[in-house]
Amino acid sequence: MRDEVGLTRIWVSELKEAIAGLDGRLTLMFWEGYRRGEESSDEARERFFTTMGTARAGLRTYQLASAQLLSEFDAFCEKYGLTYSMVSGTILGAVRHKGFIPWDDDLDVGMPRKDIERARELVEREDRYRITVRYDRAMLCKQVRFCYADESVPCFVDLFYYDLTRHVDTDTFVAREAAREDLKAALGKDETLAFWDERENNLVEADVPEAAAIATHFDRAVQTLYGEGGPCTENEDEAAGVILGVDNLDALVDHHDWYQVRREDILPLQRIPFEGHLICAPNHAWKCAEAHYGDLFELPKDIGLHFDHFSHDLLRDERTRAALTELARAGSQEDEG
């Protein structure tokens, strides 16, 4: 049986290599067929993205309404002296498309941990907005979102915790990953959390009494990184970089560039266009996006396969559609002004 398992693993590995090789050849054939005359491969790839166009119909309306929310979030942060920057797919869309990736439907920003906690308090002064905090069983993460107070409007901005680190190196990344694995193990072993699996979509609101037990595990993981010998620091003067908080998702690759960048690549922040709005971005935005995704002009693998972050059935609701249209129009008028 052991030999059969070993042979199966070898076969799977060889199959993956063959698929990767075939994918590479098909990609090369695509770009060669797409290239015009004396145009270089790099020029052809850049043209592919710059002429791609935008989403259509309801999704485009939703994108523009979401961009308006992002602009209002920017004003909220400026009003209260909070720091944020576009990250993940949002910064990729900003540098490559000057807005949404055509098939994308969510917004991601990173914030220092202390600023997210302040934002949660300050939003209580605002009638127009709310911040939701939920614990996600499926992803084992703390989901924080900036939304409109009107729950019929499905737009949101995901707020990701970022922590300051003394160093930008593999040891720091490994420490973050170890804390993350310990957190997941603790959540899995805690039998008092059985109720979590019974909640709709496996989500528990942070403000219900039962959530206190979950919060304890998350808080302990954060404290591990900030404790004696930990890689994180609250002292900005000794910080060399920033890293995605342990509360948010697993790393998808085995190198620290994915979630950790040097402080000088982030600061000072700049403002760059996103759907006609000027939104905060890292100092070296393109470099940060490449650290995350690699070659930004590589043929995308998620066209038509992108995960929907909200139910597109909502776009059929008359009230929701009217609200989104109004927000999208407001954003366009702001851009023209």
C-alpha cells in the first residue's frame, strides 16, 4: 500500500508538471497570435489590459457604487486622521486598470491595527456608515467591513489588519505563519465553539455574547506576535516593514513577499486614480502589486472564475438597483466636478 501511495504522489506531481508545461505553451501561443506586426510581446501584453474595457450592466453599476463608497471611506479616514492604503486586488486594479479589475466585485484596503480599532469607535458618530465585524468559520478569519448604514446597499470595503514589524525577512513571515497555525489549531480544538458551525454561512457577529470565546483565541494570537521575542512592534521608529495581521486568512504562497513589504515601499503614501477618485496607495504601488501577484501583465487565470463576494441576485431587487444607480451617478458627478 505504501508503494502505491508513493507512486500515486509521483504520478500526481508529474501530471502537475505536464499541465503547467502545456499551460505555458498555450499562453505563449496566445500572445504570439495577439501580437501585432513589429509590436513586442511586452507591448502586446500591455495593450491587452489597457484596451480590455470595463464590466457591463449590473456589475458595472455595482463597481461604480462601490468606488463611491471607497471615496467616502477616504473622506472618513481623512476626517479622523486614520491611515489606509489600497491592497490586494484593489491595488492591482488601480495600477493596471485605474479602477476595478473588470471581473472583480470587492474592495480591499489595509490599515494599521490601531486605526481599525479607532475606526470601529469613530463610525458610531456617523449616521451614514457602519462597520461590521464577524468571525468566519470557513476562512478562520476576522472579517471587518466598512459599509453604508442602509443594509439594502450591498457595497462594502474590506478592512485588513496590518502590523508593524522590526524586520522584513523570512523569520518574521515564519513567526506570523506559526501564530496563524496555532490559532487555527486552537479554534479547531475548542469544543465550546460548536455553535459556530450552526450559524448561517458559518459567520458569527463579533458583538454577540458567544463571540467572546472566539475573540479570546484571536487576541491571544495577536499577543503572541507582539509579546517578548515577537516580530511585531507598536513603536513606529523601530519598524522596518508591515505584515498582514494574523487575523486575516492563510498565506497562499511560501514566501514572505506575499503579505509583507518594506515600510519605505508603503510610506509616504500617494494618491492614484481609482474609477475617477484619488485614493491612497503605497509609495511604490506597482512594486507592491508585483510583490503580491508577480508579473502584472501575465494572462489572468481567474477570468470567469472569480469568487463572487456578494449575491448578484441582489442586482435584480428594485430598491437595491435604484440605490446603486444613485451612488454610481454621484461618483460620476464627483469625478466631473
